[in-house]
Amino acid sequence: MNSPAGPAAAVGWLETYRGTVFRWEVDPNDHLTVAYYFTRIADAGARLLAVVGLTAAAARTADCFVRYQRELRAGDIIHMESGVIAVELDALVLGHKLLDSGAGVLCTTVEQRVRLAAPLTAETRRAVEAVRVGWHGPARERRPTPDGIAGFRDSARDMVKPAEVDVSGGAALSHYIHRFSAANGHAIAAFGMTPAYMRAEHRGFSTFEFQLELGSPLRPGDGVRVRSGLRHVGNSSLRLLHVMTREPGDEVVATLEQSGVHFDQDARRPAPLPEALRARARALLVKEA
């Protein structure tokens, strides 16, 4: 492989992560917790940026579009391949493919936009062009959002700890997602998908898509508040919008649109929402302004 300083020969997809799913990383659905996907995404992104000569301080994640296509369970061996899929005026869009190494199948696709602190130098641009790849991930649907958060419910509140900070000096991506996952649990419990219900009925909430947007980074000592609103209720599918703010001040620091399904933990497939839960969920829908 050429170094960033060398000739800009085409390199293509790079392996940026290789590892396994540890037992302590699985959630109540017995598959890989979404926050730990973001641990791998952060590693893959940092590795790709290092190859083209950029540091974490020079390129900060602004948004991620993640489509979860196949579940990963404890003990599965995995790897990621990454490349640059778009060059924008002040950003790069990185594409990541997470694969089940044992089965040889694609599990997850990620589009990670990183905001550049300064324009690319000629040398760095040549390195970026060497790792440009074609992208055939699913299309991203940009959906309208409510004007404000009227009707949203408090769903998480805590404080950023020093141990949550990554090499950039701000909270790691995975710790945003841990908070959003906790918020989701409170949000769906409001219409009856409580932990007690899910344990008794062997049901869960299984995410299949994330649209994450990040503002200014969270720092140690920051207070964090999440409010959540239900945006769609289908036969088995649900879509929620979570809004994270910094306290005090109520500055929006992140939003997450989370799409998932009411999940049969025995059959390992979506299951229709019971009509009583569906009716209660529809009553909580947040409408567009």
C-alpha cells in the first residue's frame, strides 16, 4: 500500500477493523448492542482517516446513516472494510461495510460524514482519491421533522464522565448511542413495551436503521438530557426521534432518528404489535407542525 505521501495509486477498499462480538456486548435481544457497532465505526473511521493523513482533531463526525441488515450474536467474528465515498467542500463521507467473517456475508452498512477543520492539502487530497470507492448502500430517506419538541417526553438524563471521552477530547460515539438506547427504552415503555412485557412475551425492540446527527461535542462534566417522540407506528415497525441537549442551556448536541421492529426473540423475526399496544402508541404520535 502506498503511504499518503506516495503516489496516488488506486487502493480501493481497506480493512479497518477485525475482531469478535463479546458476550458482554449483547443486549436483551441476545445480539450485538447498537452502541458497540459505533465502537467499531469509530475505529474504522479513525483508521481510514489515518491512512489519508488526517487526525481526529482534523475531521470530526457530523452524522452517520446506519442500516442494520443482519444480526450479530455473541462469538461471531467480524471485520470492516472502508473507503471514501464522497468528497464535499468541507467534509468527507466515509463508507463502511461490516461483515460476518465466518459466514462471509454483509451485516451492516455505514455512511459516516466527517467535518473537516481545514481544507484538504494537495497531498491529502491525492491520498483521499487513492481510497475512493464505489458505494451501493441503501438510499437514505430524509424525512420531515417536527418544528420543536412539543409532545416529546423526557427519556434520559445524566452527566458525561471522563472515562467516556475518546482521543478527540469529546464523548465517544458509542456513549451517545448508549444514552439514546436508554431513552428508547423509556419511550416505548410509555405505550406498554415495558421490560416486564418483553420478558414475559419474549419480545424486544430490534433496530434496523439509525440517522444520527451531531452538533458541538459533549465534554466531561456536561449534563445531558434526552427527549423522545414517536413518529411512526406500523404493523410491527416503529420510528422514534430522540433529541439530546446539553444542560444547562438546552443546546441541541445530537439527534437520532431510530427505526426498528417489535421483535420475536424466539423466532428471531419481526412480530406484529398487539392491537392494544398499537392503539396506545398511535395516541402518542408526534405530528409535524
